[in-house]
Amino acid sequence: MSDFNKDFLFGVATASYQVEGAYNEDGRSMSIWDTFCRQDGKVYNGHNGDVACDHYHLYKDDVKMMKDLGIEAYRFSIAWPRIFPEKGHYNSKGIDFYKRLTDELLKNDIKPFVTIYHWDLPQWADDLGGWLNREVVDWFGEYASKLFNELGGYIKNWITLNEPWCSSFLSYFIGEHAPGHKDLGEAVLVSHNLLLAHGKAVEIFRHINSSDSKIGITLNLNEVFPATDSPEDKAAAQIADGFQNRWFLDPIFKGEYPKDMLELFGKYAKTDFITDDDLKQISQKLDFLGVNYYTRAVVKKGNDGILNAEQIDVDNEKTEMGWEVYPESLYNILMRLKNEYTFDLPLYITENGAAYKDVVSDDGHVHDEKRIEFLKKHFKQVKRFIDDGGNLKGYFVWSLMDNFEWAHGYSKRFGIVYVDYETEKRILKDSALWYKNLISTRTI
Ligand code: LGS
């Protein structure tokens, strides 16, 4: 008996800005990440995505590599500034790249899963207020409908947004991601506009795409633990859960924002722009939910004056990012979704993986034992969820290959394939060969 049935999809994931390069080719305009990378001190060593993994030119080799590994699905994202380099100005050359890529994938029997927005907002949109300007919802709708019309015949699985928590709170409140603002009020507004844009795309999708096509959203979800049993730490954990999980899950699946968070944010930010119609738009029926999982959070009462919750360092095994390895939370998150939010709705793990200090050994190989152990442990939790009745359809490793890790530049390697950035040569890590074996035997 194998661990995973033949219908379970084994995939890998990437995102446009992190792998494509070709930043000024075929009519692509600048994105907020091109701009952010060019600002002092925002990204490790001033790295940027100008060339990245040059996936834009090497996509055929990359698809062949996936095929050789037996990969069954490829999650990639589309660069909005390639499709609409200026407001209202459609660039067919931009979409041609994704047609070539999709064609190559389908020829090789690899299912494309497309993320419409993985953080590379066109700079022109940001110049007009970006995610702070509610008109962005219409711009996003125009962009999404172009994609559905041009690619919907070939691409059957669509993800509206990747991790809206990151494009709102991490980008507009914590300031670590583009455009690097630090204002809670802005972040709350942005989170709402992102969710509205998601809803708009779903609405348009139902008019354009055939009934065998599916649409969902990808959220980054964390299980939050209080550092101690004290009422203060428990309250902090409740807030952290509201901030990272419920603020997105509740409107999408219950049609309302969590009351405790509305009250808390309401002390510092406006929330009166939220209407009942908005919540209807946001909570439309989805075909699946994508979950990105990396680590858990342990929090204690903090003193930042707003959330008053502080993540603490736990003495446990960590990845190169400093993130605790905690596979059980993957199971717990999936179970919570099934019990409280999604019930029988299909779920996908749209990202899971780890960065380690990978080096090419004298024998020319990359022996990334730790990554193999990490993946194995997480796959065991995935299997446990399925065995317990969970409707989990597939799993995408983050990432196919090392790439531009946002504020960390190229200093962190998440790939199961090593990229030599001097030559753009790809070297399969041991984890890639392990994954190949997992896919063919369907046994951990
Ligand atoms: O490359 C990104 C990966 C890597 O780790 C990808 O583009 C994103 O979609 C995703 O956010 N990614 C990611 N997330 C892990 C976030 C864990 C944060 C834990 C912080 C603990 C202190």
C-alpha cells in the first residue's frame, strides 16, 4: 500500500519576480519590487530580480528538469507589469511568455497552477496609490479577465492572491516588503482592498471560465501558541491568531471580519470603508484553498502598543531562516480549517519547504540531508491529515529552485535544485532525487 494515491498531485512552486529575470524585456515595466530593491538598505546586499534564475529564457530547460523529476504540477505566478506595463495598456508580448511556458508544461503532462498576484504590483499602479487606492480593484479585475480570456483554455487552476497578509501587513505595517510603509491604518485598508480584488477576480472568473476550471486563494497560516498559561500570554496568542489567520479566513469563509480584531484595529485605524456588499464580494464560493506553511508561532504579551503580542524564540531545531521546524502545526492547521472554515472544500499545500546552507560538494552534488528530513516530516503530517479524512489534493514544494528570497536577496536557498547564479547552471540537490523517488513510489 502506498502513502498517497495516484490522484494526489506532487508539485513545485515559484513566483515571477523571484525566478524570471528579464526585467526589462518584451515590454515589461517596473514593479514595486524593482523599485524597492533599488532603495538603500531594503534588500540584502542590494540584490534584485533583474536576472534572478533567468527562468524567462531557460523555462524550457526548467520544464524538462521538472519532467525528469516526475513533477506533476507547477505553481508559478504571472508578472502583472508584463501584461499591463501601463495603466489600461495591454502588452500581448508579455502574455506570450506564459503561453509558451504553459504549452511546454502541457506537452510534458505537468499541470499549471497559476498565481495571479505574487507581490509584483506594477509601479504605475503604486504611483496612483497602489493597494491603498480602491480603484486597484478594477485594475486587478481588468488584468485578471485578460488572463482568463487568453489562458483560461489551457490553465485550469487559478490562485487569485498569494499570502495577502504579506502584501498588506508585512508591506504596509511592518515595512519589510515593498513598498515598505509602516502604518497600521494603511495596512488594514490594503488588506481589505486585496480581499476585494480577490472577490472581483472570482466573480469575473465565473463568467469567463469553463466549469472544469477552479479558482482559489493562497493564505499563509500559522498555528499560534501562548508562551505560558498566563491570561496575558493567552490573550496575546489570541490577537496574533486574529492578526495572521482569522483576519483573512473569517471574511473569506464566514463573510465577516473577526469582531475582536475590528475592535483592536479600530483604535488605530479606520474601518468604516467596509460595507456589507464588500463582504459579499469577498466571501464568494471558492473551489479550493491553498495553504502556505513554514513554521508555528509562540507568542507572549508584548509592549509594542498596538498588538501587544511578541513572538518568542523557542529552543528547538531551526532552518537557515531561523524558523523553528514544527511539522505538527501543519496537521493542526489543516484540521482547524476542516473543522471551522473549509469543511469538505479541497485544500492544497501551495508552499512548504526550507532554506539551508547548501554547498556544492567536491563530488559535484549538493547533499541537503536536512531538507530531506524537513520534507519527510511534513509529508508525514500531510498523510496523517488525509488518513483522518482530510480533503487534501496536492502539495507544492517551495521551491523548485533557489531564487530571489525577497528582503534576503539570494542569500537564502529554498530550492530542491541548486542554482549557480554566476552561470545559471542548475544542479539537482539530493532532495530533488528524494522527491523524484517519493513521486514515483508515492511512499514517504
Ligand atoms: O519565497 C517565499 C517563501 C519563503 O518563505 C514565497 O514567495 C512566499 O510566498 C512565502 O512567504 N515564503 C516564505 N514564507 C515563510 C514565512 C514564515 C515567517 C515566519 C516568521 C517567524 C519569525
